[in-house]
Amino acid sequence: QVQLQESGPGLVQPSETLSLTCSVSRGSFMSYYWSWIRQPPGKGLEWLGHVFYSGTSNYNSYLGGRLTISLDTSNKQFSLRLTSVTAADTAIYYCARFRGRDYYFDSWGPGILVTVSS
Amino acid sequence: QSALTQPASVSGSPGQSITISCTGTNNDIGNYDFVSWHQQRPGKAPELIIFGVSDRPSGVSTRFSGSKSGNTASLSISGLQAEDEADYYCSSYRTGDPPYLFGTGTKVTVL
């Protein structure tokens, strides 16, 4: 059973860059899409983007080009980098494994709360 | 941001059956059999309970079942139990940007 774990700072200053890492264990890194999803406090889920194990990525254009997702296959990690953050980016951020052939998320990390505030 | 439409809340008594709807368009639910459902208990991450409209992952109770008609998908829970109290989210692949949408979420309350 694959396991995912998010890590990173819980507090980010407005206009700064939010960086998170997801570590993948007990499962293959190959042939899957690795995704980031967020959930503002008390609200619903929002797909942010994903990266295929080959390195190809796709992002939610709602983020206006502020998002980059990258892979570190040697360490079985993938990362999120969101620039120019505002209070609207305050959310629980989840990393998840996405099955691209059947289009569903089959495993999620526990999530990490990131607050954007000065 | 676009989202699939779900009722905000559904409730039922223990042992009863409930159904949660998820309404989309011809660009998502109506055109693809890539509907999934997740259960999210308070303070926890979502967990997959249905994929491919009606398939259950190993270990998920048979009390959960999924279906689709036109642009609307549905999740049914039979024999409602206290442990089913949670938020439920549908999701679907879609044509357009973003390529993947979640529903607005439904809070299930067991009376």
C-alpha cells in the first residue's frame, strides 16, 4: 500500500513562495501521475495540478501560472512551488496519486495546513 | 472555479438508505465514465470509495454503490451507520481546463 506524506512550512508570508514536498513510500513511482489538491478551511477540494513520472506536467490555469510541480525520482518525492501567495491560498494541501488511465485519485497524504499571513 | 453540483447536506436514520447526487455537464459526467467518489471524515484526508462510476476499491463496504444517468452521477449508501457520517465528494474528468473537477461536497448526517 503506497503511502504519501506532505512536508513544509505551516506559515508563509504574503507575496512569498509556498514550497511543499511529498514523499512517496511503499509503492512504485512509475506509471502514475503525482498530484496536488488543496482545501481552504471549511470548503471543498480544488485540483491544482499534477506531474507524470516522465516529468510532463499539467496545471489548473486558475492559478495564473504561479504553480510549478516537479519530480525527484531518485528520492521518490515530488514538490509544489506556488509563487506570490495571498490569504486566498490558505488551505490544507494534499498530495495524491492519480491513475491517469482511469482518472481517479487512489491514495492521499494526510494533508498539511498552510496559512498565508504576516 | 467550476465545480460539479452536489446537495449541501443529506441525512438519514441508522439502517436507512440515502442517495447523493452529483450534477455536471456534457463536458464531464455526461461524456465520460470517469466519475469517482471520496469520503472525508472530520480532520482526515479524503478516501476513495468509488471509481469508474460504480467500481469499489478493495476493502470498501458493499453498502456503497455508484451509478450514472446522463449528466448526473449518484452515490447510494445502504444500511446507514454512524461511521458513515462524513463529507462526500464526487469528481470527474472533463473536457477543458481544468481537466479534473471535484463536486461541491455533501455532508451526510446520521440522525
